Amino acid sequence: MPETKTKILSRAVGRRKQAIASVRLISGSGEISVNDKPVSVYFPGMIAKTKYQLPFSLLSLQKYSATVKVHGGGPNGQLDALVLGLARSLAALKTDYRSALRTAGLLTRDSRKRQRRMVGMGGKSRRKKQSPKR
């Protein structure tokens, strides 16, 4: 199947924990494909659906489609990276969208990461070794 060339309207990168999502926004009917699969197959469930549709439903848009390449991390980190990438690409598209996305908190990157393993903690990051009772 030869792919038709579509004009990329904006690009953005979303990150969360170890996950990175590269988003390309194109004009279309509102479908999102993640790693060459439909987004509903890659992220199943109603909670995930409301999360990845939030940037579009907040701005009441359905004229843009997106192709996303996501790697690293787990499913929740990848989903959050996707949402941030979508919000950033919409904000880059039109300055009017930026304020609405900002007030909803979709343009803020969640910088929390996994805490590294500390030396002398018995294999975990926060666990202390048990001290003797007497």
C-alpha cells in the first residue's frame, strides 16, 4: 500500500518517566495511530480513552489526526507522554489553544521519576536494613 504524503502541521515530543512520545499532527478526521496501530488497540479501556482524547475534547476539535511513535517506559508513562505530546503540538499550532491547555494542566511535564537504588538499603530505594532489637 503506497502511503499518501500528508502535510505535517506540527511536531512535538512528550516525556514521562522513561517514556518518550513523538507526535506529528496532520489534518484529518481525528483518528490517532500509535506505533502504526489505532490508539484504541494500543491503549485499551475507557480511562485511557478519556485521557488521550482530553486535549481534543477540551478544545472541541476533530479536524486533526495524529501519528505517534512511542517507546520506553510502561503503559501509563507512555499514555502520559502521548497526552503531553498532543497538547504541545496543538499549542504550537495555534496560540489561542495554549491558554486553554495550560489552565487544564496539560502543558506541564510531570518530572517525577523512579528513585534510584541506594547503597546499603537491601535492594530497594527507601527500605532500611532491619536493626537488631537488643
